[in-house]
Amino acid sequence: MYCITQGTAVLILMSLFKKQNREYLLLRCKADNYNF
């Protein structure tokens, strides 16, 4: 899954997905950043 730091893409995804999916994406994004 893609994750852009300081992400404008994250904001776009947030507007596209429901709260549950949004929270999952944010958690996934944070995890990917930590692994980075």
C-alpha cells in the first residue's frame, strides 16, 4: 500500500474511504513510515 510522508495523498484517501477504512489506512501508513 502506498504512503506519502506529509501526505496530500492520505488526505485524498481519507475523503474517499469510510472512517473504519480511513483509520486502517492511517495506522498502516504510520507502520510503513516506522519501517522506513
